[in-house]
Amino acid sequence: MKINIYYGGRGLIEDPTICVMNKMTEVLEELRVEVTRYNLYEQKNSISMLPGTLKEADGILLAVNVEWMGIGGFMQQFLDACWLYGDKQKMQKLSMFPIVTANTYGEREAELHLKRSWEVLGGTSLDGIIAYVENPIDFEVNSSYAGIFERKAESLYRFINQKLGTFPSSSHAVMKNTLTTTPIELTPQESEQLSMYVSDDTYVKKQKEDIEELAQMFRGMLENSGSDKNQEFVKNFKDNFKPQEDNFQATFSITMTDADKTLLLEVAGKQLKCSYENNIEADVAAKTTKEMVNRLVNGRTTFQGAFMSGELTAKGDFKILRRFDQIFNFSVLS
């Protein structure tokens, strides 16, 4: 059995949806289910091609976090792509399990949106997991919630494995008798090819932006040609390292997406090791731009401030993330 997870959040460390997906994945893999996760925020330039990944799936999970209202732009883009380019015959055979958490009001409305959308696409919607989460840490460590995740995952497995049926839905009737996708009838293969063209157009625009960012980066390197590119920012972090009295130990990785390199900071009590590495694991893994790191080391922002504003995304231990600005005390300009 193969199940795909499509995550429509922003990948923030405090997003409780990630915890739910991880728990569901653990249980499904114990049942020998092949689980593949697609983070839409990481593939935003190729979302129009993702409906092609439905072909080999026996079921799917759509996971979102309601930050203020609705299911978010990434998930809506994915559903739009399914409508425009997806294989409708394949989607009619797929069951969808929704996962919706909310930091504010609106989790039930978001779940209803997902279920109605999938039914209009022709598929079957199951009763999923919806939760209002006030404290992400308490939510993650609650043992009773873990039991619910396990039962839900097992129920999903049984439903798909035994090919259980559901009652007819009026949404299916609307899909069949009223709605039309386009005046030109396209085969699934033609729709998939069209989605590739759309994705390529978006990719070209992104490439132009990347080229401009690279040009700015190289101009900065020429202005500072005497410095070793493999030591960039290393001195800044070493000079502003403040060892903690509790013999704090942790690893931080900061990936500069526009420079395609990752700075690893290994804190071990009073010792600090800074280096550029590839394929690393860290307690807190952050992604941002080189310009944001430059602002950080020059005291124009803080790690926590960049995280809260969305300029930096992070995964890992949220408690450790909060210690970053204490360990690396760059003076913030007013």
C-alpha cells in the first residue's frame, strides 16, 4: 500500500500539523505502508505537476494549519492543479484523509473545505483529524492524543486495505452533471503535459529572480575579495559566542538558500565549532537567505525576530531555538 501526504503549511517549527503527520507516518510504516510526504512550500514552483504523483497512491492525506483563516495558498494551489491537470478517473478511486490544526478559529471550516473540494474532484473524503492547538508543546507530548493518532491511522489503513464503500455524495452529482473543467476535453496524458508547461513557465520566472540574487552575491564577493568564502560569517559567530552556565549543548544549521550552502554551529559548553557542511542533521535546522544572515550578524535583527516575521523558517527543538539569541549575542541596533 502507498499513501501520499501533501502538507500545505509553511514548515514552521511550532506547526502542530507536523507532529500529527509524523505520528501518523510512524503508525502507517509499522503497518508496512509506503508513505511519501510532499511539502508544498518546498515545491511551490512545481505544484502544477504534483497531481501526477497521485497515480501510484492508494490514498492521500491533505494536511494544513489554520494560522488565521482558511487552508492557505499552497494547498489551494494544489487543489486547483488537481482540478485543471489531474487524472479525474484516478482521483475517483482515491480516499482523502484530512488533517487540520488551528492556532485560531476555523479548523472545522478548513476541514469542510478540504472534504468538499476532494468530493467535487470525484474522490472520497474520510473523517480526519481536526484540532485547535493552544500550546504546540503540550499538544505534542500529550499521550492521550498519541492514542487518537494511532487509532485514526489504523482506521485509515483498514478502510483502504478492505476497500470499504461510502454513501453517495451530492458533490459527486454536481461534479458529474454541472461542473466542467474546460471547453477542450483533454486526456490525462495531455493534462499532465500541460501542467509541465505551466510549471516550466513559473520556473523560468524563478530562475530570473535567482540570477539577480546571484549577481548581487557575486558583486558582494568582489567587493570583499580578500576573504575566504568558506569562512564567511564564521568569525562573526565566534566573536559573539556567549557560553552558557548550564553547559548547554546543541547544534544549529543555517541553510542560505540563495547561496546553496549550510553553516553548521556546534555548541558544546564553552566550545564552539563553525563550519560549512553538507547533508547534516541538527537540533535546529533553519533556512533563510544570505542577506538575512548578514543582517543577523550585524545586529540589525535577531534569530527569533526573523523566525517570527517569516524571513527564516526552522525545524527541530523549539526550546533550543529560543536559546539562540542568548548564545550568539549580536548587539541589535535600535
